[in-house]
Amino acid sequence: MLVKIKRGWELPESAATPEASYWSRRRVMGVAGAGSLLLAAGAGSRLLAAGPALAAKNDGPDPTLDLYPAAPNLRYRLDRPLTKPDVATSYNNFYEFGSHKSIVKAAQALPIRPWTVTIDGMVEKPQTLDFDALIRQVKLEERTYRLRCVEAWAMAVPWTGFPMAELVKLAEPQVGAKFVRFETFKKPEVASGQKQFWYPWPYVEGVTLAEASNELAFIATGLYGKPMPKQNGAPLRVVLPWKYGFKSIKSIVRATFTDEKPKTFWETVQGSEYGFFANVNPAVPHTRWSQAEERIIGTEDKRPTQIYNGYGEFVAGLYDGMDAKILFR
Ligand SMILES: Nc1nc2c(c(=O)[nH]1)N[C@H]1C(S)=C(S)[C@@H](COP(=O)(O)O)O[C@H]1N2
Ligand SMILES: [Mo]
């Protein structure tokens, strides 16, 4: 965001600012009495994101370091170079820490130890797992995946983690369970974005049980061969490479198995623009911009967007017979 919108490729992104945050920024601007709209958009969000950016001091040493780097799984190939680590770890969407891309510093305030993940709802094995124990119950691997944000930027990175299917196995879903609902932490005292009361915190996402069991669905605990940086969703996050990035929910604390389609964060904010499935499709424009191309962050390159972000061979079968009108937004 900020002020430099000279280059053409930056326009879709500023256009991509979700409506709700646009209006909230205007509200802040009014209060701050700032000048031009453009300037104020950046200044306003900064104003709200301000506050102590103290690193959490109580995390202690990371007891999972010995698990990295994990063995690469070469089944999932890239069609492009990896994004540079400093780019992928400094250009982030994480609204809990501000509705702009530069949340690295603010995100360091999130305490990640201890960290528990609760599995509940329609399962045989409801449980609350300590993250440092959970990570030793699964086999970590490294996968390179593309990630395509709905704002038309893209990256390609090596995640470390384990298949979401392993989490489903731990839970033992009951017969009637059809969806998994994921929830992020709610800690407005460290995540100042969560003081923006017009957002429906905590961040919620969801998938069908079939999607959760698909081989591509991944729970990532690391990035570039190291434990997950806080700004990318430490200590663990979802990664769904065939869907727009907002489905890949960060810093999860709960997985609830349910027979009701979860109402997601972005559906609540702007249901007409952000749906439940959100599968990538170049032919279905967002209501406010085209999805035909994507900008590769850290470069000047653009590439054509691919249906299912190029992962159709793995996931297209999930949607046989379903109405295309609901699948691609
Ligand atoms: N909890 C939470 N998860 C989130 C978001 C967020 O704001 N909060 N942003 C999403 C969006 S829009 C994208 S594009 C990706 C970005 O992941 P990255 O910062 O690791 O590139 O995270 C997703 N997960
Ligand atoms: Mo995104």
C-alpha cells in the first residue's frame, strides 16, 4: 500500500483493498484529519497498527529446531523460481496485525509458546494438543507450492509441515461431519488489528472434509527450512495452494468438525466478493478487478493465472457435478 502507486501493477492491489477496510480507513482519516485519501489510507492503517511492537519474550528457545530442514517431497513441482525468502517473509497479509503488507515487526509480539490446538465438534477424539507435542506426532516434509492471493499477487515457497489428512486422522470425524472450520487466535492486547471492532474476529476459515483430506491440503509449521516466521502464521497455519490465499488461515488454535458450512471471516466482511470455495480461476474476475494475470512479488514479472492455480490434476475431481457459480469466488 502506502503512497507509491506509480507503476501499473500496483493498481490492482490498491483496488483490491477490501471494501470494509477502505471505509474503516476513511473513518480513521476523519479522526486524524489527514490530507489526501491516498496518503491517509497508509497513514490511517499505520495509526491503528501502532502500539508496542515488542517481541514476545516468553517464547523461550524453540524446541522444534531439530526437525528442520525436513525431507523434501518432490511430487509437487514449481513452474517458476522460488520467491526470495526476504520477500516472502516481509510482504504479508495478516490483518490481525494491520490491514497493510508490512506487519513483520508487529507480528513479533505474538507469543507462540505455549500454544495449543483444540480439535472438537463432530469427532471421536476431541482433544487439545500442545503444538510442540503435536509436531512430533506427525512426519514433517517440505513441499514447494505456489500461493496466489486474491489481490492478484503470487509467490512460490517451500513450506514444511504435514498433510491436513493427518489432522483429520487424529480427530476421527464422526459419520455426519462434512466440514472443518479453522480459527485463529484472538488476542487484541498483542494484535492491534483485532481492536478494529468492525472486523468479525477471530479470523475463521473452512474447507469441506473432502478438501481437508485431499493430498494437497497442508498444515505448515515452517518456511524455507526453518520454523514458521510469526508474520507467516507461526506456529502453524493452513496451506491450500489451489485456492485464493485468504483460505490459508494463519496461526490456528482450533479445528472444529461440523455438518454446517462454516461462515468465514471474509464472507462475513464482504460475502458478495469472497465466497467459501474461492478456487483460483483466471476466467472469473473479482467484482472489482481481473484475475487473468498475477504479479510475481519481488519481481516485475506477470504470469497468466492458472485454473486451480495449476493444481487441477489433484483437485478438480473434488468438484465434479458442482455448480461453477459457487466454486470460483
Ligand atoms: N489469520 C489470518 N490468516 C491469513 C490472513 C489474515 O489476515 N489472518 N491473510 C490471508 C491472506 S489474504 C493471504 S494472501 C495469506 C498470505 O500469507 P503470507 O503472508 O504467508 O504470504 O495469508 C492468509 N491467512
Ligand atoms: Mo490474500
